[in-house]
Amino acid sequence: MEKSTKNRTLKKPDYYSEEFKWQVVQDVLFGRLTKEAARRAYNISGNCTILYWMRKFSGIDDYRAGGQPVTDLSCMSKNKKEIELQERIKHLEVELRREKLRADLWQKMVEVAEEDLKVPIEKKYGAKQLTDSSQKGEEK
């Protein structure tokens, strides 16, 4: 689907499945095709697309530092799951930090209220908690 706007032609971006990308990368890594030959054989429009896929599937954060590329599709999905889990951990750490700050704030508020009002608010160790609101009236 190409649209013509003035002097430029805009092309609809191509979308490729993960399995397709993986197959192309494997063809290049195992020497069956060069990057350019694979680009032409599979009709991939971008000049650097295959290189980008190779970097993405390598499992290496800093591809310039070298390392072993991933050669198994299950490893690729593990890397993806690992990234998702790491993001989840970061999110939970942020929530935990926020809740700790909130607990500290409540503790400080209780301390200030006890000091200003001269009323003990914090529950003392060993104090029994009422289980039913009807018991409140009975104890008075």
C-alpha cells in the first residue's frame, strides 16, 4: 500500500512474525545466506533489518562487546520472559519502596499525634484486641 504525498512515496511498514525473523537470522548465522542475499531472497525492504534482528536475538545486551549468539528459539523466548520478569521486579521494588515510605509516614504521624495530644495511640505489646464491636459497650 503506497501513498503518494507530493514528491514522496510512503510505504506501509512490513511486519514479520518472530518465527520468520528467527528463520532469517538462522540462515545468516549458519552461512546459508549472507545478510544481503537473505534480504533479497525474503524480500525484506530495510537495509539494516536483518542486522537489527541478529542483534535482537543474540541475547546480548551490548552486542559490541561480543559474546555467543543464541542458537535456539526456546532461548530467545527465555530471554524475552527474563526481560519481562526483570521489569516486573523493578515495578514491584518501586511499589515496595513507596509502601515503606507510606508506613514510615504513618508511624511519624502517630508519634506526632501522641506527642501533641498526650494520648497513647500505638497499641501496647500484649494488649488484647476486641473481636466484636458489641464488646466495646460491655467493657465501659
